[in-house]
Amino acid sequence: MSEHGVSTRSHGLVEILDRVLDKGLVIAGDIKINLANVELLTIQVRLLVCSIDKAEEIGLNWWRYDPRLTAVAATPHLTNGDELEGRLARLERRLDALAGPLPSAGPRAGSAGPEPPLTE
């Protein structure tokens, strides 16, 4: 095959890929597995192929906030250790205030106290 044929093919592929990324491509399909007219499994496949710019244009930007893809978007208020410790201390103080003082180590709730000594 001549070198001219290879460059034309790759140039055509680049144009197709550019168009797909610019406009977007949706592939949809369903796979159903039946046994004796009983549906056992249904898989719905929906695939969108487009550029990041096109995805944001149509309102898709989940990758910006996915904690598995970016640590900054996961929880920006937990990045500073001192800030986290301060927040934890404030929460503990609020819990202590809501719970009130802990009961002393006296008799259990519901018991009438120590039994009186037996007299003869």
C-alpha cells in the first residue's frame, strides 16, 4: 500500500473523530436474556461520546465533583488538619451540652437501692 493511502485514511479518521467529539455521539441499546419466556436479565446501555467542552455545554460535569477523580472537589473543608480538629472539638462540645452531665456511678436506674439487712 502506498504512503499516500495511509495518510488519507488517518486524515479521514482524524476528521471523523473531531466531528464526533464536537457534535457528540450517542449509542443506545438493550440486551435481554430470556429463558423459557422468562426474562432473567436486562442490560440497558447508554453511551455518550463527546468532548469535555460539549459535555459541559449540555450540562454534564460530574467529573469535577467525583471524589475518585479529584481530591479537591471531594471535601474542600477537610483539607486542613487544624480546621478539621477545630470542627471536631466544636461538635464534641455541642454533644456534651445536649447530653447534659453523665449520671454518677450510683445504683442502676430502676433499682430501689441496696437491700435492707435481714432481721430475725
